[in-house]
Amino acid sequence: MSVIEIKVPDIGDFKDVAVIEIMVKPGDPIRLEQSLVTVESDKAAMEIPSSHAGVLKELKVKVGDKVNIGDLLAILEGAATVASLAPAAAPASPAALPTPELAAVALPPVAVAPASATPALPAHNPTALQLQLPHASPSVRKFARELGVPLHELKGRGLKGRITEADVQSFTRSVMSGAVQTAAAAAQSRSAGGNDGAGLGLLPWPVVDFAKFGPIERKDRSRIKKISAANLHRNWVMIPHVTNHDDADITDLEAFRVATNRENEKSGIKVTMLAFLIKACVAALKKFPDFNASIDGEQLVLKQYFHIGFAADTPNGLMVPVIRDVDQKGIFQISQEMGELAKKARDGKLSPAEMSGAGFTISSLGGIGGRYFTPIINAPEVAILGVCKSTMEPVWDGKAFQPRLMLPLSLSWDHRVIDGASAARFNVYLGQILGDFRRVLL
């Protein structure tokens, strides 16, 4: 019987990610690619699958542990053991089937025997220390994952301490009303000086019973929105933001883009203005390297690579996929990768690796509208570009007003690294490239 070690795979450029859920227990038959645990970074949560099939002999992590790539996750007994569990003989009689209370408990790895010889399963013990798992059905676990509820912090009110869907809903309402705080939120509050503003010398956040003023409806925020909110709050408070607004004349570039799509209609790749903007930003970053940097203590890290993040609007909230080595790619390849990453973001299939490593981010509202806004810098980056919907405007050419397609640009920058003159020059240069795209060749 072979013994297989399951280790944490490459989960991107993340260290010490927290285990937030255990999805299996010793004795369970494990399928190839079956999820074993859920881990969470500061940007996303992801399930780690098994690289082999077998029977789980030992789990090497528990909820709250921090793991990194290559860490031992579990030990399986080889696939031969799983094969021995296959019902090669006659099906078991009804008397040998587990009761509903035991339906979630896996059978131990034994050879197939007549139904009468099947040993009775022990009663489930929700206080068993070796599992360290709250007692809940798979459907309730899934429901809790969708709401971002830590099951190990709940006290089940069902039979034998089982956590029910009503328990999850009640806990969520308590958290949203402020009556209860999760352990993770409490830890974050302590490290940030308190969510009530006390650490900043501010008045406490007002607690209001909105229902006394009229009808209300409560809606749970998605996990992605809660994670994003914490990051955005930190970035806005800790980074001294300044935003420059400007307009770029993209009349000729838009005509070229439309003609390019018409000529390459059969390729199935649609070139967007954002693809040109990403390429133009690389040229600007090369000319102004401080915008492709990060603060590390008393030093400034100047990146020699050009990975660009772009904000993607999804049903679950804002996500930022990253296109790598943009300086080495053409417009068609950028457009194709951008479309693929945006689809994965909408489907909730982006990995942490696909959202890490950006040196500069673009947030585009061009498909919606608006004029200018102040995008929040995505730490540890030092700048972010916001763009809105282009509009046709009369522009004076020295002799007369001409109709020109103008693209609003909003550049937010970290004043600890960048000064106003550099930011103005960056925006002007970016506008010149968008006005005459041949400049990227210079």
C-alpha cells in the first residue's frame, strides 16, 4: 500500500496564507482534484485540491494554520485502497446503510464484505479534537462559504450541536448589526487601531436602528467585496493620494482601432481601447520609472518588468487580473489575454497568482460613463490610472473649433514617491502617445 504526500501547490506570490476551512477528514476517500482545504490571502480565497486519489490517512493542517508553497498538507494511502472500496460485490442491504445522522461520515477503508459483516459506524462526535471541524452538513458548509461565515465560530443549535442554515443566517445578521464581531475582524480592528475610529482619535461610528424610520432590507456583502473593502480602506488611509485630471485626443487612434477590428473580424479577437491604453502606459512607465515602483521601508523598489493590472467589474465585486510582460506583447495578444482573464474573473475562477505582481493598474469606466473620478491606489503600487467614457468635443486648433474624440484621464499617485510635476508630465506624455500612437516606437 503506497503512501502519498500531498503538498501545497503554487498559489501565486503569497506567503503565510491562512487555512480558513477543512473540507475532509481522516478516513475519507479522496478523488483526484477534490478540494481538501480552503485558504485565504488578503485578496481572495481559494480551495486547494488533491494532486492524487486515495484515502486520507492524516491531515497535517487545521483551521487557522498558515501555509506556504511546498508545505505538507495531507498524507494519503494510495489509489489501491480506493479501488478496494468499490462495490464489486452485491449492494449492501438497507440495514447496513448509515442513518441520516451518519450520512456525512465516510466509511473506513476496508475490503468489501457481505452486508451482514459491515461494522457499525461510531456515532458522530462533534467535540472530537482530531477533526477540529464544526458539525454541519455539506450544504450548510457551502452556504457558509458563500457568505464568508467562519463555521468554527458558531455554536450549533441543531441535534447534537449540529450547525444549521438558520444558525448561519442568525450569525450573519448579528455581525451585520454590529452585535457580534468575527475573530478575523476583531484581529484586524486591533491591528488597525479599531474600526470605530478610536485609533485615529475619531468619534465612534454611529449605531442606528434604521427600521424605526421605515421599511428596510438587509443584504449580505459578498466575500470579495468584504476583502476588497478592507484593502481599499487601508490603502486610502495609509497612502497620501493626489489625483491629476486630463484629457487625451484619441480621434485618430479610435479610427485606427475600428479599422483594425473590421480588417480582422474573422480572427474572433476584438481590440478595445483599453488594450491600446495598456500598451501606452508601458511606454509612459519606461519614461517615468518612479510610477512602476513600490516603497520598501526606506528604499524604493524600481521594477524592471511591466505587469499591468486592470479592474474588472464582476457580479461578486471588483477584481484586478494582471497581464504580465506587456512590453513583450502586441495589441492582439493583450486583447486576447484581457478577454480571457475578464471572463475568469466574472466566473469566479481567477487564481491568486493571476491577481498578483502588478506594478501599475488601470481602472476603466469607459463602458459605463462619467467624466472624472479618483481611483484608489492598489498597494503596494504607487499609482493608478482611471479612464471614463470618451466624448466628442469641439477643440480649438488655432484657427477653428474641430470635433475631436476626447478621453478623460484620472491619475492618482502616492505623494511619498511622486511629486506634482512628475505626475503632470506623465499625464501629458500619455496623452501624446494616445494622440499619435507611433510614439510607442520611439
